[in-house]
Amino acid sequence: MTLPEYNFAYLDEQTKRMIRRSILKGIAIPGYQVPFASREMPMPYGWGTGGVQVTAAILGPDDVLKVIDQGADDTTNAVSIRAFFAKTANVATTTKTADATVIQTRHRIPEAPLSAGQVIVYQVPIPEPLRFLEPRETETRVIHGLEEYGLIHVKLYEDIAQHGHIATTYAYPVKVEDRYVMDPSPIPKFDNPKMNGSPALQLFGAGREKRIYALPPFTHVVSLDFEDHPFEVQKFKQPCALCNATGVYLDEVVTDDRGSRMYVCSDTDHCETRREEGHRGPGLPISGAQTVKEDAA
Amino acid sequence: MTSPILSVRDLERRYGDFIGCTDISFDVWPGEVVAIVGESGSGKTTLLNCISGRLDRSSGSIRYNMRDGRFPDLADLSEAERRFLMRTDWGFVHQNPADGLRMRVSAGANVGERLMAIGDRHYGEIRHTATEWLGRVEIAGDRIDDKPVAFSGGMRQRLQIARNLVTRPRLIFMDEPTGGLDVSVQARVLDLLRGLVSDLGLAVVIVTHDLAVARLLSQRMIVMKSGRIVETGLTDRVLDDPHHPYTQLLVASILES
């Protein structure tokens, strides 16, 4: 290591202490947004400055860190943050969900179920679920304080009125322990049920908005809905083209400029693990390319 | 008669040394329309904001007859109770509809918001009620998914009225409800209001500087000047036989047609 000028995990100990206090308060009041003195981080807002600060505050030398961005371990954001902590904290990193003790995530919850002892840290751009309905922060605080959550259903009503169904597909509002309405960060609503009763500790950090909130293990998390329009997750018609998995969240990948596309697992670790186990999807690259040519001819 | 729905005693609101309104006492009875008239700056809106809990008072008491029979001072209610009252038992119609509506969500959601706020979670029923209320305020049912920004001034005002009435409130506050509308639209809104008020048996406190509006809607009238009540009485009596010099001036200044 040639960076002795950095404290362990980049932040100084007083800052980490301050963040830990906010985290503890967040855990004590599930779903409540705790303000904290967010620091400038050596990356732009929107890259996960909140998540990075939470991770820095909870990381210990023995932790194994996994970072995912939209489910993938190999995208710029994930690679950069993993490298950042490998450099400043010298912790072990992994791409295997099961091996990790701390998972920092942007926009996904891993497909493999999380277990007790694991911590998942979400990067949150806008922590306030009512933000686009009620612009005044003073008012949203009163709404949370007095549990006047009728407004959040106005948003769902608008969805049904315009699209015939609840068209919100990500950042889908949830109610935590029948008390606080919480924005689960921009994860697809497909992942919402995974938050309910999860044995892992879930922490949410919003750097620009300076808020931390948390779900302790085995917290009751319900996605909001109407009686006659119940909450539903996305469904996919076909399995993953690479590993043949069903019941997972799929990404659409455009494979050429003639409109062909394939659907693959968004969770790269899950997909790789399945392929190592011998699962073969219908659209593995070579056969997929041939099919396309035949179709075009 | 049982008891008044709203009882105001010795109300005062100061802005520093300046008096917003002072020495205000009156009652509002169930089902009656009380007009507060006076010139600009006479303290009408200050008074209305005080009694509707939107502005803190400096001294005095405002008591409200709750549905459960209690008759507490509004200051003794918790903030949660007060806010619950505001979105169920009360309505507030603003002069500018943009202040009272959510301009970026559809008309149906605007009407349905109060229903959802009191725990209604059935989309079909909310929509049905919203359609019904849009009909009652003469907005075509096919405009239910349009946003208020696409509505004319008169339609916005009618939408605001529907939004306030959907929870069947008992007391409505109105601040110059026809202020920004042209004469023919004004007449239509007034006609509608008069019908709804008598159908639903609402108690209304309406602030206006337009004596014609007061004559058309209200049974009783309070005339204010410089933050004080100068004259009260039945509307027809006050307008046809004004006692106070200021009221006489006010009535005399109406253009004869």
C-alpha cells in the first residue's frame, strides 16, 4: 500500500462515528429518514456517495465486499467502488453474493437469498417517497410524523388512471412495519418482496440528500397498492438466454442493429453461477448469432 | 336550535404593533352562510385564516363543535386532530384555484385525494365517487383524467369545490371564491355553490368584497373595517338598511344598473 495518508476506509474516525450513530438511529426506527452530515466524497453525486459513506462506516478489516450496479459486478460504478475500498481499506472483495459480508448495491437486490450476518447497502438518489407530490420538505416531514399517507396513493391512482394498471416499476413505495412509507431506492419492484422479512440488515444512504434509513433483519415491508389493483411484480415470458433461469429479473440486450435482442439475467453473479452448474440457455452467443442470420435471410 | 358549529370570541391577530383584526366575536350555526365583507386591508382574510387554523391567533378563543359532540378550542386540539379536521370536516376554497388544487395530477386524483387521505383504498370506488362529484359541479365525465392546467378558470374553481366537498364536510371557508372569474362564469359558480350549500346543509364562512355575492349566498353578514367588526346582521337588513356610516358608504358605492 502506498496510500498511508488515508485513514482506514477513507473517512476519518469521527465522521464514521457520526454516520454510525445515524445508522443506529435508523435501525431503531425502521423506515425513518435520519439526517446526517454527508461528506464530499471523491466521486460525483449520483455515483453512490451515500452508499459509499455507509459502507465506509460499517466496513471492518475482515469484511468481504461485493459491489453491484444494476445487478452487474463488472460495470464502471461497481468496479470503481470496489477498487476504491480495496485501495483505501484493503478489504477482500468478491463477486459471489454468498461470500460477501457487505454488499453495496445500486438498483438491484441479488437473486440469491441473503442470509443472516450480511449487510446490504443501497445507494439512494432521492430518499423522500413524496418528493414529486409534495415539494416542501417541511410538509413532507409533518406528513411522515403524522402518518398522513393518503398522498402517496394519489401517485398510484394517477398510474392506474393513465395506464390502466400501476405503472410504477421502480422505486415503488413500501410501508415499513405499518408505520413509515419508504422509498426503497430505484430497485425494480420485482425486488420489493425480497425486502420483506429479509434476514440481512438493509441500510440506505443518500449522499446528496444527506439521509440514512434502515431496515433491521426480519422487518415487515409491504408494497402499497389498491384493493382492486393489488401489487404485482414484473413477469418475464422467456427464461434467461444464457443460463435458462426463470423467476429472475432479466435485462434486454440488443444484439445487432436489426432489432434482435436477447434477455439475460441482470444479476451477473447469479447467471455465472448457474452456467458453472451446467445450466445452458437457448441463446448462448454463437447459436444466438446463427439464429439471427437465418431470420434475416 | 342546538349549538353553534363555530364560536369565535374576542379574537385578535397582530402583526407586531399592527392590528390584523381585533375584538372579533361571532357564531356560525349549522347550515348557515355567513359573509364577511369589507374593503381591501380590512382584515377579512386574516380573520378567515385565523378561524380556519391556517394562521396563529394572538389572543381570543375559537371553538368548534366536533362530530363527536365535543366543543373544544382549536388551540387545544393536537396538530394531528386539527389536520384531520381540515381534510375531512372542513373545506377551504381559495381565490386562486392553483393554491387549492394539485395542478400536476388529474382532476380525478384531485377529487380522490381526500378520500385516499381518510383511508379509502379501492380504486374503482374512488373513481366512481370522483366521477359523481365532477358531475355535480358540471364538469364532463370524460375530463376526469385531464390535469387542472388544461381547465379554464371557472372549471378549476368548480373542481376545487368538488375536491373540498367529497368528504361531506360540515364547514367550508371560502376566500373570494369568484374573485378571478368573469361575470358570466361567476354567475355559474355562484349558482352552483348556492345549490350545493342548500342541498348539503353546509355551514359556510365566505369572505368577499363583492356585495352582490354576499347578497346572493349569505343569510348573515359581518362588515369589517380596519380590523374590527363595524356591523353585523341579516344580509338583507344590512344591505337595505345599513346603520353604520361605513356600511352606508359601502352599499352606496355599488353601481346601480
